Amino acid sequence: MIALAIAQQTIKEAFRRRVMWIFLIIGVFLISLGPVFGFLTPRDSQTVLRSLGLAAILLAGLFVTIVTCIYLIPAEIERRTIYTVLSKPVQRYEFVLGKFLGGFATVFINIAAMGVVFLAMIYFQERRIPAEMFKGVMLTFFQMMLLAALTIFFSTFTTPVVNFFLSFGIFMIGNLTTVTESLTTKSNPLVRGVGTLVHYLLPNFGNFNIQNSIIRPQIEIANEQVFLRNNILYAIIYSSVLLVLAILIFDRREV
């Protein structure tokens, strides 16, 4: 499949970027700091290790995803290599899909590497690996998959600099679900309308975070299986919509 061939080439190019390795190394370093807090009580030390590890994977994954994906399409246009690619029997949708799959795989490899280190540190301290830690890493992966699709979507019609701020800004707003949801209940019609638009239109990244339930054990998820299923389906469906829009925009763009 042509898209897979483009994806393989994209992965090779992504791993040549030094900045991606820098974020990966920083993420692993932050995760490895967990045992430093061994002077705390066992429960506090456990909480710090779990929350710090997931936060490090999230932050490193965030920057790896954005920095990797914002250049995937613009770099091909700037280097004019896209003309060589499209002159062959390659459809534009295959090009966009291949770029997404390559960026998606790169993000997966990075999160998997950090996840292995994180789970090893958990086992080193607790002599077991709680199931929720696997789920936390998995949800972070799907969260980054959604972010990758969003970044690819913006890359079809914006510059890398604009794309960076757009993707990062929407990611931050998408994590403020409690704030945007509160705006939907305001008495002012204008504020309520804007809040409703932001809350339901922008991707809801905040639903993927389980750090709050780790820091505050009293917070319980009513049905964990439904919670995981709904968030995974949400990421897949929203990402698919963004990719379809990206393909439609890129198909009409003159390059």
C-alpha cells in the first residue's frame, strides 16, 4: 500500500530530528526522578511517582507529537519533494494518510518507550504494576493520536509556526473541560453560546487524563470499562473526521 510506504519514510525522517530525541530523553529523565522522592511516606511517594511519571509521558508526548507532525506536510512542500511524490501514481489522500500514519507510529514508539521505563519504575518501587498505570499510558497514547490528527489537519493550510500555537493552544483549552463546561450554564446568552461551542466543538483532551484520580483517590469512575471505551472511540472518531477534512482541504490546495 502506498500510504504505508510513505509512512515508513516518514518514520525514518522523524527519527533523524534531534529535537524529538531531546524531548524523549527529557521525558525518560523526569520519569526516573520518581525514586528520588523515597524520603516521603510510602503512600505519598507512590502518588508522586505515579503522577510524575504520567505527567512526564504526557508533556514529552505532547511536544514530540506537535514538533513531529507540524513539519510533515509543509517540509515536503518547502523542499519541493512533494512534486516528485505526486508525479507518481500517488493520490493526495494516500499522501496525507501516509504522513499521519508515519507521525502516529513515531508518537507510539516514543510513548511506548517512556511507558516501559515508567512501568519498570513502578515495579521497582511497588513490586507490582497496577492495571490503572497501563490504562493511563494507553489513554495518553490515544490522546496524542487525536493531537496528531489535529496537527496534520492544520498543516494542510497553515505554516509550522502557526500550527504549533494553534495545536498547543487547543490542547490546553481542551484540557480545561470543567471551565468550558461551566460556561455552558451561564445566564449570559453570548457567554453560554461561546462556551457551548468551545466545549462541544473543540477536542476534549481533558477526558483522557487520569492524574486527578491518582492525586485524589476519592474521585472514582463509575464504570471504568465504559470510560475507556468511550474515550478510545472518541479519539478514533474525532481523528477520522479531522483526517477526512485534512484530505479534502489538501485535495483542493495548489502545491
